[in-house]
Amino acid sequence: MTLKLTFIGLGVMGYPMAGHLAKAGHQVTVYNRSTAKAEKWSTEFKGQFALTPALAAQDADIVFCCVGNDDDVRSVTIGDEGVVNTMKAGSILVDHTTASAELALELDTACRNAGLSFIDAPVSGGQQGAENGKLTIMCGGEESTFHIAQPIMSTYAQAVNLMGQAGAGQLTKMVNQICIAGLVQGLSEGLYFAEKAGLDQNKVIDVISKGAAGSWQMLNRHKTMIEDQYNHGFAVDWMRKDLDICLSQGRKIGAKLPITAIIDQFYAEVQAMGGARWDTSSLLKRLKATD
């Protein structure tokens, strides 16, 4: 079934995600703060672009959003030129931004008041996952709404799961980021130790990745870490934004996150080293800088 879709935000994630929707045969209209990028997308994928989020959302069956932070989401959804102002009754707003659970509840209420449905749907898998259509999506919302949106999201995801009511997707993404932070720090310390011990790091990873220590981070990041390459993947600035959300939510619900708090400060040190745009595996570079 061909649907009229809107995609707001054409960053490193949104650009390919919107592309997958167009390649699946849907009518897609996009909006991006940089009009040039929206024009480029529309030429590449033979879609349409609009000059405001509100104009982009007119007549859409589902509106997708993937922007920077809570304030960015508010601007393009419930702001003066936001999509909620023009979405047709019964349509669905899906927010792929990693944002706060409070914002998800705020948007759910705004959508209900406007006769719309809402799903918070943060993603995991990074730019590579978006480009390859292999993202993992964690959703919060009504089951009936999820079943409508899930097949569409599957055009760019290998797994799309409903975790509970509005906000549950964002809370699950927080768990994801907490776990990743610990994994990357552990991998960084392991590689650092192996080098100091005079071991062949690649051989070490080849052995231990097949056992209990194995992880996606280990398999996909160890080679670039060993080669001191940090110009790909999820940026430190973005990770710090996400960890701030995790730590704030932890304080609200009384969840102690001591390791996450420490690693957040390690990333602050990476930023101070000039690594704001390095990927998150640059924790190893920080370790080496302490020698």
C-alpha cells in the first residue's frame, strides 16, 4: 500500500531513512533546515520538499521526525511552524529523535488533543544501520497505532519493537546508551591493556570475540580503534547529549548510574582534546593520552 509520508530532518540518519521510504514506493515529502539538502534529497529520490515542517506535513498519513534534541523536536512539531498544526485528523506522528521521556509524554498529549496519534521511536544502529536499512527501533505508544506504523518503519529497520506506552521507547533507548557506554570503555581498556602487555591486539580480539566478551562494539570497532581512526560512527557530542538524558532520568527515578556518570566525564575529556566529532570509540584515544 502506497502512503503519503513526511520526513522531518535530513541528517546522517534521516537522509537515508527517508530514502528507504521513497525507494519502497511511498510518496515522500521532506523538510530540512538547510533547504539545499532537502532539494538534493528530492532530486536523488524523486520526492518532494517543503519550506516549513507545517507545509511538509499537509495530507500526510504518517509524519516522521529525526532531529537533534528536545528543543529541536518541539520546534518542528508543536512550534509555530510545527507539523501538529497541519496534520490531518487520524494521522500518526513518529519521533525517531533520541530525546527525553518527558517530551514523549508531552507530544503524546499534544497529538491526542489534536486528534492525532503518536509514537516515540528512537533508533539504534548509527549511520551505517540507517544506510543499510538495518536499524533497531524501540517504540512507545498505543498498540493499534504501532501496528499501522511498524511495517513502514521496517523499510529501514531490521527490528521494530513496541516497548510499552508513550515514553517507553525513549526509556529503552536510555538503557541502550547506558550499556554502550560501559561496553566501549571496557573495550578501550582491554585494547589499551593488550598493547601495554605486548600482545597482538587483532589476535586477542579474534580469540575473545568468540567467547563471552564478544559484542557488536568489539566486532565493528576494534580495527579502527587499533588504527587510531575515529572519524566515523556516532559522535562524542551526540553521546554526551544522550548520556545527559540518561543521568537526568536516573536522578528522577532513583536509579544509580555510577559508571555511566564516570564515562560521561571521560567523554567530556575527549571533547576537551578536540574530539567532539570523533566517534564514541575514541575513549581509547583518551586512555593513550594519559600516558
